[in-house]
Amino acid sequence: MVTMSAQRIVPVLAAIIEQGVKEGVFAVDYPAEAAEVSLQIGTALGETFVRLLLTQEQEPERTETARRKVHALRAQPRTRPRRGGRTGACD
């Protein structure tokens, strides 16, 4: 399901990704699809944190859960450009 706001944001993100591909920063074959997936991941992550923050007083262990999720997100492997500027992340 694509919301009206997503319909407006995805083309902007896709244009940014396309520029990154031209500059050799990103290695993506389908910029529009990559933009949509990125938006979905960001939205899901945002909703998760809102849920965690709103239930924090009733369930104090949620703060620890949020801390672990942020740590896991920060621990994701970083992509570094290979020869030719492609990162290998989406080859």
C-alpha cells in the first residue's frame, strides 16, 4: 500500500539515488524501487520507536529494547565503493 505522501517522497528519493549512481556513490539498478524500500524501512523503524516510547512508562524494559535496536542499526556494515565506484551492496 502506497500512501499519498509516499507517492510524493519516492520520486524525490529516487532522484537522489539516481544522482548517487551517476556520481559513483551508489550501485543500484532500480532507483525507484530502492527509494520505496528505503522509505518503507524508515517508516517501520519510526513506528517501532514511537511504540517503544509511548509504552516506556508501562513497560520500562522497552527503553533497553530501543537502545538495542539503535545499536543494531548503527552496527550494520558500511558499504565502501569498490573499483569503478560500485559498493556491491546492490550489485
